[in-house]
Amino acid sequence: MGVFVLLPLLLPLTAVPIARLAERHLHPRVATRLLSALAAVLAVCSTVCLGLLVVVGTVQLPGHPLPDAWADREAPTTAPYEEAAGKGAVVALLAVAVSWSTSARRHRRVRRRAEDALAGVPDGELTVLTDEAAYAYALPGVRSGSALRAWFTGGRPARDGMSVREGMSGGRIVVSTAMLASLDADERAALVAHERAHLAGHHHRYLLLVRLAARANPLLMPLRSAVAYATERWADEEAARVTGERRVVARAIGKAALVSRGTPTPTLAGFAAPGPVPRRVAALLEPAPSAVRWPPVFTAVGLAAWAAAAGTLGSALSSANATLTLFLVLKTAGPL
């Protein structure tokens, strides 16, 4: 395997430039899908290589789970500083597993609490809750239920929750009366269109995917931030297209950002989540971005995209090469 087993741990650095440039030069829909795909592949490859390092680095340690014959031949020489790398990989892989488990439990807990809290509210796309706190976000794929105020107030019962039927299945748009009070009629329409775009685009899946990827390899943190921004911009552009009023959407986002408390978890998309709101407003005051699916090669963003694609391909090939090499080496050392 040699140094090839280490490359997928570092090649996520090739995706950093495109993460920065995609926010400004790519259509947010394209940026979301491209960066999410890059993050997923790079995270899988780096995790696979951590597992390979664990096998190689611990094959001669007492109590290893592999057949004793595998420790007698070439396996210990297949990676540089194999013993130190193996011990470090054990710690890193355990940290990744704990981090993933924590994220998955939190995500399930939030969804479960949301489903339980909605037990009693009639089916409908838009759910308006009486609350002095301002919030608005998309809650995907949740069954109908009683008012959500208990979720926000630590279990205290809701007051005056009401549901507005809009005839859209597969998720809810949750808005507080405080948020609605801060917007005029046109801005409320922009808010609903924005949250509909989050539901229709399944943005929560992209947010969860890149969050798990960043926990697998911290070098992917820039992609997580970029995707969080791109999903909001994607919804902004959809709201502007539906309403036909880019300035109204920009004004609504600015107002909501001044009063909003955000979303219950980073994997839920919100109307005015904490972050680069001024950049979103500025983008809406400009013409709509071009929906080009892949940037021209001889541009900064094009070169960055190709560099990220090359790094991702190199990571995948390195992982495959290291896996095959280790398989062949261990097969010669003893029965599999």
C-alpha cells in the first residue's frame, strides 16, 4: 500500500478551493449537489483508509482479531510507520464512530420529539404556533401531531396552536406568530415559498450528509459550511422565482434575521438561520444566477472544480488500491 493509504486522509484539501468559490460562482442548486457528492466520497474513502491502517498497524499487537499467520509476513511492511499509524488510526476511527453515533442519536431524537409534539394537529403544510420566539423552518417527513411549542419550551403545553392546510404532503412548514408579525403579507408569501423549496429539494438530506462527512474528516468542514449556505441560497432563489420579487425576498430575510432564533438542529433548514445573511441579501439584489451545470474549465471556479474532482478520484483510487493490496498481502500470509 505504501503512502497511498494515507492520501485519502489529506486529499479532502483539494476540495477547499471549490467550497469557497462555489458560493459565489455556481448556481446554489449545482453547488449543493456538487459539494455534497464530493464530501460523501471523500469521507467514505478516508474512513476506509483509517480502517486499513487499523488492520495493518495492529496486526502484530497482542490480542489482535486477525489470524496469527497474517502477522508473520509482509503485512507489517505495507504502510510507513505502520505501528504508530495503526495505533493513531484506532483512536481516530473510534472518534469517528462516537461522533457519528452522537449525531445520529441527536437527529433521531429531534425527529422523534417533533413527531410526538405534532400528535393532534390536522394534516397541512403550514403550521402556525403562538409563540413569542420568532422562528420558521422546514420539518420534513413528520407525521401530523399536536402543537410544537412543547418542543421549544422544554415540555410545557402549547397554547393556541393552529394549522393552515395547504395540500402539500411530505413535510411541514413551522412558523411562529412572532415571526409572522415581523413580516408583511408579501414577505410572508416569500417565507412560505422559501420553506417549500427546502422541503421540495430535500435540503435536510444534504445538510445531514455533509455534517456526517465533516465528522469523518475535519478537513471537510469547509464543505459543510458551504453546503449550509448553498441550501439557503437555493431556497432563496426558488422563493424569488415563485414570487417574482427578489427584493421582497431579500427584505424578508433581513427582517427575519433580526428576530429569528434559528432552528432546533443544524440539519434542519431555516428561513433566517445564523450565518452569512448579508451575503444572501446582497445576492438577491443582483440578477438571478445562471443555472450552468458545470463551470467553464479556464476559470478560477472551473479549475477548482476539476481539482476537487481529481482529488476525489485520486482518493477513491488510492482507497481501492490500498484495499486490494492489503487483501492480496493478507491472503498470501494465511487463509482468509
